[in-house]
Amino acid sequence: MNARNDSVPPKRDDGDFEQIYVKHFAFLQAIATHKFGVPASEAETLVHEVFLSYLKRSGEIHDIHAWLLGGICHASRYFWRQNGRGGETVEIEELFEHEDPSSHDIRNDLPNALTARAVLDSLPPRYRRILRLRYYEGCSIAEIAESLGVKPKYAQKLVSKCIKKAEKNYLAKGPSACPPATRKPASPNS
């Protein structure tokens, strides 16, 4: 065999086409319906068009599976370019009527979150660190103790002391006693 004979695709007969059709039909239809959202009745038509195109060019095709896959993708895209994605139009007002589940209680939770931040910012840095470790990062007392280089029993006392200090700051002077800390603007390099 020489290189010239290797590049020539083998001759195919009708029996080969039937096997190719049976093997690829369901796969190609699934690609059109699931990946591209083409209606099932239209997907079947597109698959038949791809097979018809294959029959016209079967002598030129080396990798049948790849060619059929490319053909159905191209046909599905062409289908949507011709027919448009006519889906339902949604009015802007309807979008605002449906609440995002993640923001369900935001009106109630936001003031509390802002107050908690203000209280934390009013504490000394070590107290802030201890409370952040415990309540924001979920560290255990043992992990806090290890982080601070102290014994767990003392770490527990520190957590209690920090909570009492935060509560005292808040209750002694009210919400105005805990204004949010001023933040430096982010540097362009970060």
C-alpha cells in the first residue's frame, strides 16, 4: 500500500449506510434536542437532512462520526438562525414580582449585618480577630487556642470576654456608638 491509497476513503454500499443510519440516528437526534433545544419533530427532519447530505458526499468523508456530529450541530444552529429562538417574552415587571430566594429576608437581615459589622469594627484588633475566628470562620475553641498560642480554657475565656465587650459597646452608647470603620480605597494593584 502506498500513501495515495491510504488517503482514499473506502467504497461504501447501501448495507453500510443502513448500519451508519441505525448507529447514529438516535445520537444525532438527541444532540439536536438536548444540546440545541430543537423540537423533536424538527430534530428528526434535521437528522434526515444531515444523512442526505452525507449520501451526497460519502466518498469524501474520512471520519463518519465526526462529520455527522458536525453536520447536526451546523444544521441545528442554522435552524435557530432561520426560525429564531421565539421563546416566551418576559415583562420586566414580572421579574420584580418573583423574589430571589437568596435575598428573601434581606430587609430584615441587612440592618443586623451592618450593626454586627459596626460592633466588630469598634473592637480592638485582637478582639475582632477572636470573634471572626469563632463566628465567621467557624473555628473551634481548640483551633482558636492554637492560633493564638494559648490554652483552650483561656481561649474560651477570651471569646466570652470579647462577646461581653462587644455587647457592652453596643448597649452603652447605642447604634451611633458603633459607626462603620472607614475603609481605605482598594489599591489598583490588588
